[in-house]
Amino acid sequence: MVHYTHHIPDPCEEEVLTKYVDDHILVVEKPSGLLTVPGRIVKDSVLRRVLTSYPEATIVHRLDLDTSGLLILSCSKEATRELNRQFREREIVKEYVATVFGVPNNSKGEISLRIRPDPVNRPMQIIDQVGGKPCCTRYEVLSTGAGNSELRLLPLTGRSHQLRIHLASVGHPILGCDLYAHEEARRLSNRLLLHAAKLKFRHPITQQAITLSSQAPF
């Protein structure tokens, strides 16, 4: 029997902020606690909100409900095709910051652990070095304090829950993570301390290099 872990969030009162917009793309800051697209039960989402001002907007990638930060949407068919290609070819660089439990032994490193969906507890992922998909995360310690660490994270692959499960699996769960962190790490924050802080990509029409940054709210 498959069990589904449902998380019905409280209403999100924070606004979706526009970081960049033109005729072809829209980049916004998603607050923690807001879905990227409407769910089966909760309909409030980034997409639903932006469609009132940008009716052509289309989601080309997603952030987890509890993750905040930068999100790209396309506003034309041409942009959708090209951004999908850039994501597929891993040409778009996504950089995150997170506060994690404990202090890693090394100031920088790489986590390569294969993951796959848990067949009996969706949407959870599990580590499976035989049957899982290749998955790689680079990290760098930015600062430490109070027994915790702030990390810069660069996912080289884009698997669901990749950053959360990778860090938890090496003993440094993200604070506030209700899916993979142990109780002590969960209790240290009332939200997931994970933020999509930087995007580097080429404009889908002009091919101009674009770099956008967002300050983590924690």
C-alpha cells in the first residue's frame, strides 16, 4: 500500500515579488509556504497569483512549498521551448543557501548519493546506491555559529528533494525540514531554512547572460 504524506500549508500572506520581467520571461521571489503551482486541495500558488498580471506566464521549473527564492517563468512559446532546453541540458546554474545542523568536517565538498522515490511513502525520496538516479550536490561552508552552519549549495542535478535528503544523509539536515531532519533540527526553525539565492542563465530570445540574486530572509 502506498502512503501519501500530505502537507496542507497555512495561508501564505507574503507577496510574490518581481525581480525581472520583459516580454518573454518573468523572474519572481517565491515566499516559503506558497506552492509553485495549484495543488489538489490548496489552489493559492505563484502561478495563480502572477496570471492576473501576466496571463501568458508558464512554469518552467519549481521550488518546493517550503523553499523560498528565485523562480523563472516564461511568457512566450519561444521562451518556454528555450528555457526547457536550458534546464534539460543543465545550462542554468541554480545556487541555494541553507542553514544546517552541525558543522561539516570539510569547508567544501561534494555529495554524490543516488536517490529514488520511496514507493510506499510518497512524495518522500530515499537513498538507493543501486537503483537510484545519479545525484550530485556541491557545498561550501559560508559561516558557522551556535553549532550550526550556513552553506552555499550548488545542485549539479535537479532531483526532487535532492538538497534536503543529501544533507540529512551526511548528518547535516537543513533546519526546519519536516521531511528528513531529526527532531532537534526540526525544532530549531519554524520554517525550512533553504533559499534559492542565485540564478545564472541566458535570455531565451536575446541569449544575453543574466545573473539574478536574492537575499535569504534568515
